[in-house]
Amino acid sequence: MNLSAPRTSAAIDVGELLDEGPFTGFQKVVVLLAALSIVMDGFDGQLIGFAIPVIMKEWGVTRGAFAPVVAAGLVGMAVGSACAGLFADRFGRRWAVIGSVLVFGTATSAIGLAPDLLTIACLRFIAGLGIGGALPTSTTTTAEFTPLRRRTLAVTATIVCVPLGGMLAGLFASAVLPSQGWRALFFIGGALPLALSFLLLVGLPESPRFLVRRPARWPELSRLLARMSRASPANAVFSDRTEQNAEQRRGVTALFETGLAHDTIAIWCAFFMCLLAVYSAFSWLPTMLASEGLDVAVAASGLTAYNMGGVFGALFCAVAIARFGSRWPLLACCAGGAVSALFLQQFGARDHTSLFIAGLGVHGLFVNAAQATMFALCAYVYPTAVRATGTAASLAFGRFGAILSAFAGAAVITSGGASAYLMMLGGGMVLVFVALAAVRRHIPPLAKPQAVAVVLPASEP
């Protein structure tokens, strides 16, 4: 026996183990923690929308004065998304998620001490840094811990946690605002993600697809794989061939090469108008209802219904796309969003309150379904080499629509009331319909068992 003969190292493709292996209980716990981060993201992100009518009345300020406050939060989200992506790529998904939750939890709590609108705007910008960072890093964590066959549904379900958090924020605001006031809304609303951040410190591991790139941390990777029922020998050499091939990217210019330019422009326009419509609701819907004479708690229930509809709509649309392809389900959601908004113009919010709130739930069902599942469309349209770049760039362009909503919502409600506001929401969805109809490469109907992978980049804008 030749004792000096070198030992052969076992080569292990971590990507293949994750994509084709079982979905263990440990992995499900990780996905649950990531989802809770997004629930808190949606919760804190929408608190300002519920508080605006109360602060306006208490401080005697106008809707227009709040437009920069809303815009500051949305600009912070855009900056935070990009910074969190860079941070996650360098220091890991785990600390990016935990840091994002800590930032928006701390800043949201501090808003409860704000003496003026300028302070609220600054704190909303800081909170936006964390809120913007939590979505891409948490969805990336979900994608990297979930087998390929479950990834589309898992990532869609994670994104759906944004309206779910908003729905919970509405229920919370309805209970807290009338009795405790807006300051308590932010104190408690910020304390919840702070508590979650300590749970994440204990229970959230680093992504195996991040660890595989760092040989110095392979012992940690080996222990993590063992916790996922994927034991590896002590002398294992780890790789991730799928992701390494996908990293041969060519930048944003590749999105406008032959065969992609048409669809890129159409998708960017769809994201712009859809985020304009979504954030017009997130930021201004309770204010619009309050301007129609509804009680603060009832006004908050309008956004709660909008978000509740969005949770169910996004999940149903994801299932429909997996079965029938993306063209007709997405176009149907856009048409439903436009028709439902224009239908609500026929009813006064004060005279037909219950019907109006229910109609907002239907409208939210269609709009959020379109927004959440457009990520799957991006994943199909763009090839592997530019998929992450394509999704990030689409969302970056869409952020400008969200920022525009901060000023457009206030101006439209002030000048035209509920009717003009609903016309803006419905008109926006008409333009989303046109943009998505122009996309040439929709996900095809299911002809045989297949999986459509949704891989969100760590660098969402």
C-alpha cells in the first residue's frame, strides 16, 4: 500500500444538489424567515400611507406637502436596492437581509419622534434604504435555498408577502390609529422588524451558493449542506457550474441586442406604469378615501382590501401562467385592473362604502397579480447570461414610475378627487396592457412537465 499516494478529492456541484435534491424542513424554515422579512418590508413600507391623513389633520398640512415625504421613501428604496445588492454580493445574503431589516425597523421607530415633515422625509429615506434592500436579498435567499422545481412558486410567494405585509399593516393601523395615534403606529411598527432581526441572527444561515465561491468558508458550507440532508466528504471540492456559467454577463447593452430590444422596451414600460399604479395605491389610497369623508379606520381598510386581493391574485396568476403561459393571464389581469378602477368611478365611496372597499380588493387582486408575476416573464424573456441584469434593469426603470406616483397621487386627488384618482389607476393599467401585449416572447402554455425558474438578482435596483 502506497501511503504517499495523494487522496482523490470528491467534486461536488452544489448547484445540482440544490436544484435537483429534496426540499427539506431546514430549507423551508430558511424560506419562511426570508418571507417574514418581506412581510415586515411590506408592513413598514406602507405605514406612511395610513398615517398621512391623520398627520395632515393634526399638523394642518396639505397633501402636496407630503409628496416629498413619500418620494423620499421611494428614492431610498431605489438606492437601498442597489446598495444591498452590492453588499450581498460582497459580504453575503445573510448580513444583507439582517442589515436591511435592522435599518428600516430602526428608522420607522424613530419616525414616531419626528417633530416636522422634513424629519419624517429624512427618516423615510433611511427606512427606504432598508425596505428597498430587503426584497431583492430575501428573494435571492429564497431562490438559492429552493430546488428548481419549486422555485417559481417559492419566489412568487415571497414577493406576495409585500401585499400581505401591507394587509397586516392596514389591520394594525385600523386598531392603533384611532386609539393610540400615528406616533404609536410607527413606534410599534418599527419594533416588530427589530424583533425579527434578532430571530434572523439566530436562525438565518448564509446562502450555499454564496459560500461555494469562497474556499475559505467551505467547512461552513459542508456543515450547512449536512443540515439540508446533503452530506459531503471532508476532502470535497465544491463548485456551482450553473451559476458560474450564468455569470458571463455582458451588461445592460446586451438587453438591446437583436431579438431583445423590442421586448426590453415593452417590459420596461410595463414595469414603469404598473409600479406607478401600485405605489399610487400604497401611498395615497387611504388619503383619497379620507378626502371623500370616510373615517380614518374605514379609509385604512381600503388599502387593506387592496393588499388582500393582491395576495390571492398573485398566487392564482402564478398558477395560471404555469399552466396557460403568460400572455393571456397577464393581459387578463391588466384588463381587470383597468375595468375595476373605471367601474368604481360609478359609486361614491361615502354612499356605497362596503361596495367601494370590496371593489378596491378586486382591483388590487388584478394589479398585484400582474406586478408580481412579471418577474417570471423577465426570467423567460432574458437568456441565462443576462437574466439577472434584465430583471434588475426592468425594476430599476419601474422605480421611476413609483417615484412619480408620490407627486402624481397628491396632485390628482387635490385637483379631481376620487374620480380622477381612479381614472389614473385605470389608465395606468391600460398602458400596462398595451406594453405587455407588445412583448413577443411570452412564456408558452404548458405542453409537458417543465419548470420556469425565477431567479431574482441580489442587485435589484
